[in-house]
Amino acid sequence: MASDHLFSSYSLLPETWDEMYDNHSKIRSQYDIINNYLKATSPESLYKKEELTRQLFMSQGVTFTVYNDEQGIEKIFPFDIIPRIITSKEWDKIDRGIKQRLKALNLFIKDIYHDQFILKDGIIPADLIYSCPNYLREMAGVEVPHDVYVHIAGVDLIRNNDGEFYVLEDNLRTPSGVSYMLENREISKRIYPGILPKNEIRSVSDYPNLLYKKLSELSDQAEPNVVLLTPGIYNSAYYEHSTLARLMGIELVEGSDLLVKDHFVYMKTTNGLKRVDVIYRRVDDDYLDPLEFKAESTLGVAGIMAAYRKGNVNIVNAPGTGVADDKAIYVHVPDMIKYYLDEEPILKNIETYQLAKPEDYEYVTKNIRKMVIKKTDGSGGYGMLMGHEATDDEIEDYLKTVDKNPTNFIAQPILRLSTAPCCIDGKLSPRCVDLRPFALTGRDGIDITPGGLTRVALKKGSLVVNSSQGGGSKDTWVIQ
């Protein structure tokens, strides 16, 4: 029995780009792969694939943490079995656009901590930098290897109803999600045997090897000791930390496993101290060194910043990179691209309003039902106001918070995120998606894994794709 019933209730959303169907309800050619497969698959077989997926995620502990959920904080990461498919032409533009963006952002961070030409030329207001909570004065004048500050980046993209990809935000501090990208692909290989190689779907499995190569090249040592520094088992992304360390074949360490002696960093082992050359840290700046930042932090290592400034250890991503992924700075990235590269942006920003500007504040408050307001240093979908869903009281309370420090908030129009088919209750149904490609920058340039993590808002009508807010993910196929 074929699964024609899967498509029977698929209803395109008005004024929304659908990844699988065009606006004439015709299947887009890149989806012929999966469409033909589904039409030849029985409902029972499809259900078994979903059940297999749940069992695999459960047995392998593919989890994330929700800190404010009364039902328990540890959850299996929801996975939808219908892949999101991107053409090679679409991917080429994404690839070029992200590389262009990261080149400019790296130049910006170096400039901010050294000559500050972009401030002197009036391209970006100086007070915007100095008031940014992620700007680290401790990084001023510090030379970093090969002038690379952002070694690992996850750039969030959405496709608007015009079919174009737009940059939603730049994740440059400790971007997460790559382990889910890798796990999703392994699941696809199991539930769609033979389909990926037959259709020349580009591989993502080389990411850990490429990451290790980029990290190793930062050191001048012949056989550098690379470690991954985690805040510990209670961190929301601990599964990812342990997975990446295992796949790279490096030690997973906590702050208590390291110490600084004579401005060198060492790892405690059963055979004594072993020097550490490169630290892929998943600990935020504030907790990295209790001697220079939060004195009460037990997550970092006392003296690590002094060792870093002397060039005796490499820290990835470099401390202070957060100044470039603050949402107040996001507004100026197109200007950075023009200023540093003398190029027009390949990928556009979403129109963004700064609530510290009276004219922007007035416009946003008058059109608040069409706006989403975000904290400039927020993440994970927390602390947002979705104007079309909020009550009058919620809006009033939120604006009172904004009024205390408008500089900390930006607003964007509520967009029509593109939809992709998801298997919901045995039928295909459109759900909103975004895309987080992962980029690695090293001494030999920038490499972007073809595909990335497609996050999906599994709740009907929701625009919030974050796992902490009820979202899930899909495998992302880039066809040759």
C-alpha cells in the first residue's frame, strides 16, 4: 500500500515559501528524491522508521536541557524524518555569503581590539561598542594566531516568502547544534538506506576531522594537545561537548582538570601534568578566568587569560568575539562588509530597529503586533516578545522593561519563515524552519559544512524553532 494519504491534507500556508511545493502546488524538482520514496512506502513502514528514530535517539542519549520545564529538564531532541533539501545553486550562494560575512566579522573584531578604524571613520558609533556587554577590554591589543577570532561559527538563516535567504543572527561565541547535524545524518543513513549515495547528497560526516585539523593548526607544536573545555554535565549542550570530544579523539575536561603554572596551561593526568596547547572552550567569557572575570566562577581556570595573552595557549573561539554577535551590532554587518571588503552583501540582513533610537522606538510601538522584540544579548528563544501572540498586559510589561534600558533591545518584523513538510500524526504537514550552517575558519581559509542544522517549529503555527521552546530538527540534504 502506497503512502498517498500522507499528502492528502498538506495545505500550503498563505504568503509563505514552501520548501517542497511551489505556489502552484507542484513538487520542486529537488524533492523528487524523497517524494518518490514516500509514495512507494507503506504507512506501517513509515511509522516503523519514526519509532526506530526515537529508539536510536534514546539509546544514544541525544538530549538537550530545558531549565524551566516542570516535567523535567532532560529531553530527547525531537527529529522529523522528512529531510529538508537544498539545491547546489542555492547552497553556492549561502556558502559564498557566509564566507563573505565571516571575513568581515573577523576583520571587525581585530579592528575593534586594535586600531578601531571603523569607529574613527564613524561607520559604527563608539558608544555601541563600549556599552556592549560582550566587549572585553582585556582583549585590547592582544595578538591572536593568524588573526582568526571566530574559528567556529553558526550563522542562522531564514528563507522569507520571496524565496531569498536572510541572515537572522550570527552565533560567534560558543555556537551549538553541530552534534545534532551529525546525528541526524547518521539516522538518515539508517532509515533511507542507499538513497544518499545514489543521489549524491553531500556529506557532513567529515566535520569532526576538519575541526580537529583547524584546531591543531593553531599550535606550533608538532603534536599539539587539544582539549574541549565543558562547564560540565549540567550544561544544556553537554551531549554535544562529549560527542565532539569523542569524535575528534581529544580529552573532554572541566575547569578543575586544568591549572596554570608559569603562564602555561596543564592538564592533570594519572601520569602527572601534561601541557595543553589548544582549548576548544564551551565556557562563556565571564566564567573563563576567575582572576579577571567572575571571581566566583568554578567553570574556568585561574590565570588562563594571562597564559593566552603570552601566546602559550590558544583559546577557541577567541575571548571577546561576542562583541560581533550582539544583536545591536548585527545591524551594522552590511556596513562592515562594504567597509572592510568593498563588496555588497551577498546575504541580506533582516530589517532591524534599534529601540534606543526614538524614531525606531516610536515605529515599533505603533506596529508592535507585527514585531518581535529581542534582547541584544539573548539566545535560545528566551526573553522575546512576539507581538502577534502577546496580550496587552504582556506588551505593557515588556515595554516597561525596554524603557529601563532601550539600548539592550532590538525589534524585527515578524517574518513568514519558509515551511517544510513534517511527518505529524502519520501525515505530512507544513512547519516553519530555519537553517544553521556551521563554518570553520583556520590558517587556510573558511570551510562550511554543506547543509547544517535545519531547526523546525513542531508546534502548529509557531515561528520559534529553538529546541528549548518546543522545536526539533531535520536532516539537511544538499544535492550535487
